[in-house]
Amino acid sequence: MIQFIWVAPQRSTATPYKQSIARYVSYNHYGAYMPNQLTPGKLAGLQAISNENGVIAALALDQRGILRNAIAKAKQVEDVDASAVVEFKELVTSVLTQYASAILLDPEYGLSAASHRNAAGLLVAYERSCYDAAPPRLPILYDLWSVRRVKEAGADCIKILLHYTPFDQPEINDLKSAWVERIGDECRANDIPFVLELLGYDLHGREKGLEYAKIKPEIVERSVAEFSKERYGVDLLKIEIPVQMGCVAGTKFFSGEQAYAQPEAQRHFHAVAAATDKPFVYLSAGVTNAQFIDTLEFAAGCGSRFNGVLCGRATWQNGIAVYAQHGAKALEDWLQTEGRENIARVNDALTGAQPWYKHFGIASPAAAKPSAPKQSSAEPARA
């Protein structure tokens, strides 16, 4: 159970909340002391990525190697030129950000797409992709990027992905914790929101089976609790669904292998929400559009708190084969029809999401009205 102690922000009468820090103090059920603070830059960044209701309805398009490989596979070739990945991202961004509050892109293939984002907010990935690495999947940053440079390129928020499980060796997790601490301090120094994406894993790389499904809720809950501590400086969490929905008996997409009954699955959703005072959004993890919407409806139906989504492949993944086999114009047509319908269905499923700003003691949408995002440059600034 989260316990709240209200600490009133010092408001400026000229520009409410912009000249001060909105703050409250809380303790999660792990006993972690977690004061939430929003400086002007962090507040502006979160405003820029949310909709008029304070819900984050964002599109994720920071996939790199996975996307490049998927285009090549659909073309039935060994590899494709980087320009194909760039073009795919530009086309998806130009169409689907008309219906999204923000988009998540990467410095490797995605920054040119940022200029096509239809005034949506911009999150930029700061870490190099390590999806294909074996556990423990130690994180790596881009050599020629820093938080300062990403912010100068137009980012409203900094996003990093961390592969984490509390079951790994203490020395491994200590390395990861120190890495997150450094990035948190870098974001504080540059006054920009820090978005931490957490992905759990099995120590032997077996994340698809029933045994992993049984331990996944504990991995998600304990990871969320750990990185909600003030020492990390995280402002927004991007997290996995705490259960494997295909293993929830009686649900639409039940696979036949049961790890949880529905009441147990509902308890896991509530337990994760209770483990943090931070706002958090769900990622789609490559499931289909129908599966992701069913999951969001399950979360909302059990009354579990969440603050939106950063949804990627559940929205646009079926466009990969269209682009690979028929080209840019065919993809654009697909995005205007099926892609648009996909994102509209996700947005409709967000009626159960809560506004992020209430976690920082901001009482109304008017006080957290989204500001116009900055446009980005394709090149990093140099010293």
C-alpha cells in the first residue's frame, strides 16, 4: 500500500508550476522512500508526450536490428540497406503520429523521422540495442551521444532500456544499478525526464515457456520497486504486462497452458501498481493488436492503475511485409487504413488509464496542459 504525505509546491503567481517544483513524498510497500519531484524541464517534457487528458498515448518506433532483420526477412534477402529502415520509420511517423501523443525514436535510424511527427512529443532512446545478446544483457550507451546531445537534437524525454531480473547475480545487478544511477544524474543535470524501460529475462534465455510465466510477476514487481527509488531519478517507467496473458485461464487468447487463474492475474496487476509511486506505461512486447487491446481491457477491467502506453509493433508490425514486398506507397496506403485503425483501437482502450500528473500533486489537466514540442535536428551537436 502506498502512503502519501503531501508537500505543497511553491507556486509562482505569474506562471503556475513552471517556476517551481511540484513534489510529494511517499513510501511503497517495500519501504522505499520516494519523493517525486518535477522541475520545470521535467514537467515540460512529460507535458509534451501526453494527450489533453494527461494520458500517454505514445507510439514506439525505436526498434533497430529487429526491424532491419524483419524487413530483410520479408524481402527474402540477407540484409537491407540502412536507408530502408530510415524510410520505414519516416513513413510510419508521418502517418501515425497524427493519432499519437508522442513517438519514441532512436539516434541510429530514427532522427530524420522526428521532423515528420506532426507536433507529437518526442522520446529518444539513449541506449544501444542488445536484444540479441545472451543474458545478462549488459547495457551499452552510444559512444557519440550524451543526454545533453539528445536534448539538443529535440528530445522531450530520454529513454533507456534495461534488461533486468532480481534473480541475477548481485554483482551483475550492481553494475546495472550504477549504470541507471549515472543516467538519472545526467538527466537531472540537463533537466529532462528520464524514462526507464524494464524488460525481464530468464537466466538461461528461456522467456517463452510456462516456468518463466510463473516467475514473471515477481520479476516485474521487484524490478519496478527497485527502480522507483529516488537514487535512480526515474520519472516515468515503461514496463511489461506483469503476466503472460496467454497463460491466464479463461481469457480470449489463452494458450492452453495455465500459469494463473484470472483472480490471481488481477492481483499481479495490482501488486505492480502498488510497488511504485511513479507513473508508468505498458509496452506491447510484439504481440498482435488484438492481443494488446485485450490486455489493456483486462487491466482496466480489474481496476489496476496505469498511465498509458508506449505501443510499437502491435500498431505497425503488419506493415513491414507490405513495405518490403510492395514499397513505400503501399505502406503509406496501409498506414492510412489498417495502421490508423490499429492505433485508434489502442487509443479507445486507454479509457481506463489515469493521468500521469496526479503522481506529482498536479490537480488538473489545465495545470499540466501539454506544451508544443521542439522540432529535432538529424545531427548531434558537437562541442
